[in-house]
Amino acid sequence: MNDQARLEALSAFLKTQRAKITPGSVGLPEGGRRRTPGLRREEVAQLAGVSTTWYTWLEQGRNIKVSSSVLENIARALRLTADERRYLQSLALESHVSPPAPPEEQPEIRPALLKIIRELKYSPAIVIDRRSRIVGWNDAARHVFLDFVQVPAEGRNLIELLFARKELQRLAVNWEDFVTGFLAIFRTYYGQYVEDEWYRDFLRHMSGQYPDFGRLWQRSTVNSAPDVLIEFRHAKAGKMLFELTSMQVHGSADLRCLIYTPSSERTELKLMKIIRQA
């Protein structure tokens, strides 16, 4: 069991969340000058009803005994969302972490799901696994994003494609918002499977290969279904607006379906024209 990776991720998460909260927002005095933004460790401990020493050890990533009830107090003190609470539980409680998947695992999309996304003729849809590998897509996604058939199977990782492919960077007007939405989803899986060494290796690879990745990963939230309104500047259709819907696919494979719904009739008409002219 890779306890070190789990505890390091817990430490980084607690520090990031603590830095987001101002004393005034939780009814504490602002006090004098602060060396770092957000709450002090002793303030989080006070709000959570635990000792400063115990909370410090927790944030330092020490392997100490933790209970769900105390974690819930810390979650309230840090004002965590439901997804962030689950992430905290996954990292702090070893029993909440899923076992690593075998390296050869390659989930396959079921014919029924493939039929569903193909019926979404004018809503680009992509199916990814827990490692963000693209395992299915429809024709609309091919016309708006990439022709994924032309991408080697081993290179169809959605997170890496967003950083590696210039056409995807040019496509999204608010590219950082586009990316951080996917990183928020990816982080939910990371919390659940943190002891799978694949994630550690992937994060190291991305940080070394793409300068912007580390910065965006550090500031990313935890959200299994982020509300994202994204504006695209398509090479053929110009301005197009889509809303992202993220849905977990129930079944033996841990898959997620990402559907981009046109937010206006004008966008849908543009997409129809692109597909028909292809």
C-alpha cells in the first residue's frame, strides 16, 4: 500500500484548502500580518475542536489515527463541498482508498452506451475511464475536438491531449477554465485511487512535460460534475457555446460520460452544418 503518496496528497490538500479561507469569513479576527494567506493551523484546529498539535501532524502527512467524525469537523472548518469531503475521507482513511488496478486493465465501452452517445448527434460526447483515457466518442465530438481515430490508442489520454495538442488550446476561448474542469474530475479519481502508482507517475510526467500543468493542478478543485459553460472558437464555425454534463457510468468499469450540450440554437445549427458538410 502506497501510504506515502496518500499522506502527501492529504497534506497538500489541507494546506491548499486552509489557504482559501479568510479569518473573517469564519468569524475569527483578522489579527496582525500573516506570512501566508488563509487560516493558521491553530485556527483550523480551534474551529474543528482538535488540538493544534494533532492537526499539525495531520497536515504534515504523519501517519496518525483518524476518525470519520473528526474529519467531518475538519471538513466543516474548511468549508469543504460534498466532493471535497469525500476526497478528504479517501486520503485520510486508508479503508476508503480503492486498490490499484492491474496495469493491463483496459476497460471497454459497452455497446449499449456506445449506442446512446451515437444517438446524441448534435451533442459532442466522450467516454473516459478513471485514468482519463478516452474509450469512446461520437461523431459530433470528432468534428468539434479531434478525430480521435487518428490518435494512437496509447496517446488518447484526455488530460494530456488538452496540454499537448495546439488545436485544443486554440479551440477553447477560456482554455484554463476548460482544463481545470477536467482536472477537478480527475482529482476525484486521484483521491479514490491514490495508492495506484500510475497516478504518481502520470502527475510527474505531466509536471515535467508541460509547464502549465503543475500550476493548474495545484489550484484545481475536487468536483465530480463541474458546471462548465465553455466558449469555443471553431476553425470552421466560429463562436460556439456548450454546457458540460459529467455523468458516472454505473457498471463494472469505472467510466464517465462527458456530454457537451449546445447552449443555444445557433450553436446547434452551426454544429449541424459542420457535420453535414463533412
